[in-house]
Amino acid sequence: MNLSELSKWLRRTPQPVIVVADTKRIDVGTKGGKWGEIARTIESIGATKLECLDGAGNIIRAKTLSDGAEEDEKKTELQSDLHALSKIIAEAYEKGTKAPAQLLESAMTFIERQGNRLVAQDREIERLRAINGKLSAEILALKALPGEEGDESGIMGALMQGVLQASQSAEHTPPNGKKGGS
């Protein structure tokens, strides 16, 4: 019990006139009001048992003081609880730092895969551009060649003639798809 608690216990009503600390008598007197000083006196004596007496010598209240073992036990229990709480917090922190690390690793793997795909697509686009360039050059070269039978238009003229022939043959074909009369 600390001094403040002891002082409060002493000044409760009915207030004592005499306090017996173990076997020593402490006269409070009729004025009272010196409860803090009386509490310090009791603590300095190292009393373990207190009795409060009224003016007639009757016991008003009594108390057995602990030697601090109870407080030590409470402190030990509190320290044990704090230790357990600190372990829980440390474990939560560790788990909390590991969870984003796994997510980050997964995200980085995904980003790397997407980067590799983009590089492959860029290579393919460049390959197709090169092929397109070669084909364009070949088409220009073929356009420049004179056609058969003195036709100056080249391959384009041949393509146009093929289209015209196909459209003419479609006009002469009957709707049922059969050639000829009936």
C-alpha cells in the first residue's frame, strides 16, 4: 500500500484518535489533518498491522499491510503480460512485412513477363516491317517491267484484266449456276 492509499484509509470516517502500528501507539489527537505525516511515520516504522482506535480505545478498523510481495507479484504478472504482448506485436510485424514482400515478388515477376512479351512483339514488328519493305520493293520492280505483248502497264494491267474477265464471266452465267440453255 502506498502513502496516498494509507493516508486515505486513515482519514476515513469515523476518524481515529489513536493508531496502533504493530505495538507502537501513534496519537493522532483531536485535530486530525496530519494523515500524510502519520502515513509516513507508519511506513518508516515498517509496520505490518494497523489498528485505528476511537477516543474510548475501541477498534474502529484494522488492516494488515503487505510487505510488498503482493505488489511484486502484480508487477511480475504485468511484466509477463507485457512480454507476451510484445511477442505478439513482434510476430504481427514480421508477418506484416513478409506479406507485401510476396505480393511485390509476384508483381515483379508479372512485370518481367510482360516486358519480355513486349520485346518479342517489337522484334516481330521489325521483322514484318523488313518483309513489307522487301515486298514493296519487289512490287515497284514488277510495276516497272513492261508487260507481255507490248503492254506498258505491267503487273497492274494484268491484275486489272483478270478482274474484268472475272466480272464478264459472272455476267454471262445464269442465276441457277448452269451454263447453256435449259
